[in-house]
Amino acid sequence: MFLLLFLIPGLILCECNVSTGEDVQPTAVSPLQDIQKKVNELWSSLLYPHLYEEVLASNGTAYAVCTVKPSTKLDAGMPQVTGQVLFRQTYPYGKLESIFYLDGFPTGANLSGRAIHIHQYGDLSDSCDSAGGHYNPFKVNHPSHPGDFGNFYSKEGKIIKYKANLVATLFGPYTIMGRSVVVHVQEDDLGKGNNKASLENGNAGKRLACCVIGTCNKNQWVKRFSEIMEKRKKRLTRRAQNSPA
């Protein structure tokens, strides 16, 4: 009973922070925020002790990786997508960051986008089909699920994208640890399709590739993040050089 009384205020706070979209990073820690922090610590230490130990050992930063592999149920000629989705988050109030580093998409012009979402289960026993529906702990319509990442557009067969300030989290009772990332065949209609499927999954179509989110060290994040920042620097330099004086 004591444990339930201790958990409930923190769970309510977590839900409110996610559903309102407000920045939860405080300028000063209030008693209620301190309770939320303790709840997150309890969940992390009990359910994900390995992650909790790594967070403490890495100055409060957690890293996770999802190694993407193609669905085994694809029709002949479908793209064989591989790569990584990486996550980083500072404990306890930092916003989740992610790097999408994927290869195997068709090359050419006027290519459609690809929807990428977090799904309920980390179960790939039936390939990507057993990952369940979207991870939707707050029972809201798409595209307001924590792992609704939107559409991604490939270039030269690759998707290389950094995203910050994501709503999903590696910490607490709503952690995405152990769940899955699914790359879809089609674009996400962002809930504007005027049908039930649109509000559930954005009519994103079949599952092209998937993976399970697990803990990792910082090495892959540092490598990929450095590559992305270097490419961004070169792109900005070229843009500045080509702009009229």
C-alpha cells in the first residue's frame, strides 16, 4: 500500500508532463518534482537495473540502440532496410534525442516519405508483425503517441537524421526500453486520413523493417553524432559560399 501511495503522484506528474507537451525541466526542483524523480529512480532501479547503473556511471546520461533489420515477410523486390536508431537522454529531466541512420532505400527523385514509429512490444518472434500496435500509454489518437516520429525522406538510399526534444523517454514507468522501432512502407498521414486507421497508425502501411530498443554505451552515439554535425557544417559552409554577397 505504501508503495502505491508513493508511486501515484509521480505517475500523474509524468502523464501530465507528456500530454501537455510542456517543458518539464525546472529552474528549481519542487517537492512534487522531487517525488517524480524518486519514482523514476525506483522504476529504473527495479525494472532496468543495468540502465540505472549505467546512468549513474555516465554523469546522468543514458544511451540506447535499436539495430534495424528487414522484415522477413517482405515481397520480392522490396527495400532491404538496415541500420541503427540511437537514443540519448540526460536523467531525469532531459529531452530525448535520437539519430536515425538507415540504408537500403530506393534511389532516385520524387521518393515518398517513410513513417517511423515506436511500437508496443519488443517481440520480433513473428518478424515485425509481432511488435504490436503503436506504443500508446496515454490512450490518445495518432500522431500524439510518444513514438510518433513522423516522416523521413531518403537521399541516395539513406536516411540520416538527428531529432531533438522528443516526447518519448528512456526513464520511468513510460520508458521505451525493450519496445520496438518500426520503419513502414508508406508515409504517415499524420492523423488526417479521415478514417480509423489514420488515428491509430497514420495509414503507414506494411512494416518494412524493425528492431528492439536496448541499452548501449556512448560509442555509437558519439560516432554518428560527429558524422552528422560534420555534414551539417559542410552544408552550411557551401550555402554561405553560394549565397549572393
